Amino acid sequence: MAYETISVTHDGAIDWLCLNRPERLNTINPRMCDELQDYFGGLQTRHATRVVMLRGAGRAFCAGYDLKDADRVSAGPIIGMNVQRQVSEVFMRMRRCPQPIICLAHGATTGGGFAFALASDVRVVARDVRMNVAMIKVGLTGCDVGISYFLPRAVGQSIAAELMMTGRFIGAERALAVGLVSEVVDLDGLEAAGRALADDMLKTSPMGLRLTKEGLRLAVDAPSLEAAAALEDRGQILCASAGFFEEGIAAFREGRAPNYADEL
């Protein structure tokens, strides 16, 4: 698929995925939804990509859905639901893909843009970031495109309810204080901070990293400790049986970087 609203740069094992509608503050439109579905769906079997960096071009990360393309949302239940599902499927594919997604957010990160950040595995933000649940402020509910799922798991029910029921903005410092983001940096240091995080992830075994994302995703909703432990046990033995544990121990003892082969 030829991309028009996003760009993808392959940098070794890292994909730099850029929302690329800077003239519209990278707002979401139907074309962007189709392109993001295509990209994230293709990651399922593209193990050469081990980490995805998600960022936005220009002066904002993503200012939500483009209101100039929102007419079909109100065109009745059938058309409206089709449009809604076109958007929400993007966030489900982000969660399902085996690669960790590092979101590098700056400026306006609102509505669907906030949902992009929440659906990512790690969030690093610039000091100028402004995030909010914009949908509640335009006559809709604050429960949209995965926000009602991701946000309370990130910050707890009280803060999630506050943000979702008011549309209040949350800035970088408060986001860091409540655990919504991992790091706050100057805008010109955003890429370097993301790369440093990705480099640490790439030091792990390929299968170990993929199973960690999968295990963390499933453990968040695990019905019991026993269910989570069963999943953990499976992952550890799969990695050990693949030779990664043996190589990791040898590298540690020899004071060298491990050499993990990802043979499929």
C-alpha cells in the first residue's frame, strides 16, 4: 500500500512511523486509518522489525480526528458505525502487534492522538505536550477508541474519570507524576530519548521481547495470579528452549554483548 498520510523509515530493527499531515496537525482521516491498519497488521509476521517509534511531523503529535472529515460519523447508525470501527481497529492492531511501540509525543496530543499514545507500550513526551480526551467536549462520550480501556489502567479510575468526564488537558509534568508517561524531555531531545529506550530493548532476545509484550498485554486482564503465572512459565521455557537463556548467561560471564539469533 502506498502511504500518503504516514511515512515509515526502516532503521535496522527499528521502524520510525511518522504521522505525516503536518498542515492539519496530523489529524486522523479515513485514509490515515486505512494506512495505519495496513502497517500495524503487517507487523504480525515482520519480525525483522523489533521496535516501532511513533511520532508526528510538524508542531503537534496528533490533534485527534479531522473534523472536516467527520460528517459520516453522524450519517446514521450503519455508516456511523462503519466509520467508528475503521478508527477503533487501528488501536486494536497496535495492541496486538508483537513489537513494542514507543510513542514520542509533543504539542497537541488530543482525542484520537491521545488514544495513539495510550495504545503505545511506552510514552516519552516533550515538555510542551498537551493531552486530553477531546471527544467529551464535542457532544460525544469520553469513552472512545480504546481510551476507556487504556486510561484507567494507566492512571487509575479517579484520574481517568476526571479526564474523560471533563476533557481537561493534562501536561507533561502531571502526566509524569501520575505514571501516564515514562519520561519528559526537551523537544529537541525527544528522538534521542526514544532511541536510547529502543536500543535497550534491542539488547534483549527477539523472542523474549515479543513474548514480554504479549505477556504484559494478557496479564493486565488475567483473571487470576495462576493464569498470569501459567503464561509467564510458558514464555520462559520457550525462550530457554530456543537457546536464549544459555547465550545470555554465557555473554554475562564473558563480559560481551549477547548474540541472539531469531531463526524462524
